[in-house]
Amino acid sequence: MKRSTSATSAAPGPYRRGVRFLWRRWPVVLRLALWSVLETGQTFLTGYALAHALDDGFLDGRESVGLGWLGAAALGVLVAAYGTGQVYRAVADLVEPLRDSLVRQVVGRGLREVDGGAVSRLTQQVEIARDTFAGLVMVSRSFIFTAAGALVGLFSLDPLLLLVVAPPLLAGIALFVATLRPLARRQEGFLVADEELAGQLGVVAPGLRDVAAAGAEQDVAQSLDRGVATEYAAAGALARWGILRTASLAVGGQLPLVLLLAAGPWLLDNGVTPGALVGALAYVTQALLPALHNLVHGLGASGSRLAIVLRRLVWDAPEEPATPEETHEHETPGDETRERRMSASAAASASDAPALRLTSLTFAYGPHAEPVLKDLELTVARGEHLAVVGPSGIGKSTMAGIVAGLLEPDAGDVRVDGHAVRGTGAVGRRVLIPQEAYVFTGTLRDNLRYLREDPVPEREMLAAAEAIGLAPLVERLGGPDAELVPAELSAGERQLIALTRAYLSCAPLAILDEATCHLDPVAESRAERAFAARPGGTLVVIAHRISSARRADRVLVMDGTHALCGRHDELMERSPLYRDLNGAGEWGSAAEPDKEVAASHPPLSLRYPDRVDPVPRPGLPGYRGHVVAHRSVGQVKAVGDLGDRRAPGGE
């Protein structure tokens, strides 16, 4: 079924989600409880059998009766061991679905939005949630059933024993419960500090070369020291609250033992048998104290971490995905669904705002590095097709990352449909397809519908595959429900899947950052024309072939000092660099088959490492009508091979 935005924003908290998670798996929970009953029986026999073995057997001179009761206790241990094995299987059936759900949510958020803590969440916090949830289920279940068996056993031996043991046990549990909320706050502070430190490292690590080049080692080190100190202080506060956990364990677990020993004579004088007193000591030392110890350390530390981690991981997680029946129920013909959603997105934006506007955009990789982009101005109208060209490393992909919200500019403003590139609704206004296409293990359908919140009708999916050029692969795989193994796909096939996924999204602005570099010119042309023809869509292409520029309405030429934007024919007259790129072999050979490559002067870039102009002409030193080979300096032919057997300029 379709989810509305309001329903998503009003998603329940992690505690309600936890109850719903367990309720949906009630057969597993019931199976877990039934197998735990076997442990309750073993706990009951721990003290009860020992008491009767002493009172009715060994102390009464009947060794066979005493051995019989001890044998019954041993049999209870064997039965409980079998039950424990079944308990672990039931716990696994609860834990693994939780982990899979959390991984999907973290990866989905990391792909859709800028999330500096995604690495920490995926590599650390998901595993924390998995391990602590398993431990929490085990210790909580163990304490409940163990305490029930022990308390029933104490009452069965003599109610006076229960009066001695129960009050300190309940007091210890109450003290422990009172520390849970403060402990949770300290745990959350520690996780926040850990995420901030991970985010700092994620920024610093890729830019170490720039840090060293700019001499900023000291400043960066001080910033990281502050992050480490903050996390250290949070860890210290968390450890100090652990002292109260020890106090609650002493009150609830150790104090009953002391009271039983101190009150032993009084209990014996009031009808408690020696065997019953020994059985009570066994209940406290062998059942209640270990169970309470596990509960305090498991629920006190791991339980608090689980609550905080789940709240941070699923604060805006989507509900359970729609079933295939619900998906097909809402199918509509062709591109009607996407057109309707794209029109709604366009209507929600400013009516007179362009699709993309960059104002005085400046960005550098480091505070002391040279800007990659400086005072860049650009306006892209709705429905326009813009190609961005320029030498490698000039900042084209950097600009794409800023427009997609992956990078934050040092200065200037970026607007997509009149809105900021970060914030509420930003993800639905633009989609970036990078050079390295991401395809995950699963069905082709899951890969293609990943950027859509609503179900994608199969007719619309197949129409998109046909438009992009993915249809032959869909047919070869056996349809949208075919299982994908990313390693078995070629780089071009992965790019076609990523392109179709973006085409199916409802984002009006599509940014192709060399997203077709592994496709041949014909396939590239088909994909780009499909994106350019999307109803209400705007296309920005970081081009790696000049044919991409010729298909565009306008071309942005970036050369590192200033940018020039215009139509192809205008730039051929105004931009020497654009003429350079048109005439270069790498670009010219990639032109569309049905178009002739225009001549350019000079035909090759003048920025080759050997700094030799490949086209001698009047005005250059040593010009005497020679033909200079288009090779590097070390490969130039001998002077004797030249036409008049003389070196240029007498050299």
C-alpha cells in the first residue's frame, strides 16, 4: 500500500517498533517461552531436590532416597540443556531479521541523504544492536524464568524463606531500574561523540595530502584531539554510572545470602528444616545471584545501548515494504505515475525558479588549498539539457557533488528548483548517477525501484528499461524478478541498471557524472536522449565524449580560471579550449556515427606534457614548412626523415 508523507513523518518510536517487531513474530516468541519453561523446571529442582535429599534422605539415614532426589536434579539439568539449545535457535530467528532490517535502513539513508555518521552506524552501531538485542533477549528471558522457578521453590520449601529473600531482591531490582534512564543518556552522549569523531575522520582521511601541502597538520590535529577528548569524557561518565549497577547487584544478590546466614538460627527455631535452609542457599547462589548478575550487566549496559542505537537508527525508517500483491494492485499504465509525481514536485517548487542555479560558487579541498571552483555562476532552465566539459581534474565532478548535496561549498549558493540542496525534500528534487554504478545483490526489480517510495508498476519499469536500453539485459536475465549477482555483470550493464533506476525516480533534475563511460556511443546517446525527454525533467551531463556536448542544448566549458556557457556553435567560435576538445582524438573518435567531426585549429591541445605544439604554423620558432610527428619528444623521428633533411631552425 502507498505511504503518505504525513504517515512517514508520524512514524512510531523505537519502543513501539520493538513491540510491533515482536508481535509480528509471535510464533517465535511463543516458542522461545515454551522452551524456557524447561529451564524453570531445572531451577526449581536445584533447591527443592537438594532440600528433600537432605531431609528425607541423607539426614534421615536413607541414602537411596537422597541419591534419587539428586538424580532427579541431574535429569532436570539434562532436560534444561536441551531446552537451552532450542532457545538459541529461537533467538537467532529474532536477531537476524532485526539485523537485516537495520542494515537496509542505514544503507538506504546513506544512499539517499548526506549522512556523516553512516559509516559508524553501519560498521559499529548495527552490530551493537544485533549483539545487544540477542544478549537482552537471553538475559531477560533467563532472569524471568529463573527468578520464577527460584521464588516458587522457596515458597514450596517454607514461606519464611521467601520473606527473607524477596525484599532485598526487589530492592536491588528497583535500584537497578532507577539507573536505566541516566545510564541511557550517558550512552547516547557517548554514541554522539563517536559519530562526530567518525565524521571528522571521514573528512580528514581523504584529504591528508592537502593537509600536508597546506601545512595544516597542527590545526587538524587539534580538532581531532577535541573529538577524542569529548568521546573520552563521555566514556568516563558512562563508566561512573556503572558503580550503581554494582550496588544494585550487591543489594539484590549478595544481601539475601547474608540475611539467610544471619537468620539461620531463627529460621531453624521457627520450623525451617536444615535441608530447606540449604536449598534456599542453593536458590540464591546458583540461580538468583547469577541471573541478577546477567540482568544487571546485560540490561544495564547492553540494554541501554540497544535503546539508544535503535532510536538513532530507525528514527525515520520506513514501514515494512509492500507485498507483491499490494504492488500490482496500484499499477498504472506507462509513465503516468512518475509524471504525476514529477508534476507534483514541480508544483511544490517556486513557480519562477530555474531547475538549477549556482551563485558565486566556491569550493576547495581544505582551508588552505587552491579552490577547485571559484565564483562559478550558472543557471539551468527547467527542461534544459546541459553538458559540462573540461580537462580532467578541473572540477566537473566536484560541481556535480555539490549540486547533489554530497559536498558543501565554501562560499556561494546552490538552488535546485528554488530550494537548498540540503534539507527537507531535497532528495526528491535531484538524483546523481556516478561513474561507478552501484548494483546490490537482490532482484532486478529491487534494484530498479530503489529510489521510489511507492510501488513501481511492471509496465512502467519495462517501459523505462526500453527507453534507456536495458531491455535486452532484462530479457536475458529472465525478467524483473531475476536475481542479480553484481560480480557477474559487466561495467556497462551495471551502468544501465543505475541509469534506469534514476530514470524511474521522481527527481526532476538528473545529474549524469560520466555515468555512461562504459557504454558505446550509440548506447550512450540512447540513454542521454531518454533522460532529456523525461516529462518535466532537467538533465546535466558531465561529458566524457564530445558527442554528449553536441546533443545538449547548452555546454558549460570549465578550464580552471573561468567558465563559459553557450551553444555548441557559439563555443566553437568563442572558446579555444572547446575547439581543442572537439578536435582531440579521444573526443573526436567518440562522435556519433551519423555526424562528421568538424575541423578544429589547432586540432590538439597545447597542454601536452612535452609542451610541443603538434601543428607547426607561421609564427612558431623554427617553422620551415616541416611536418612534426604527433608523438612524445622521445619518439620523434630522426632529423634525416624530415623532408629537407635539416633540423628546424638549424637545431
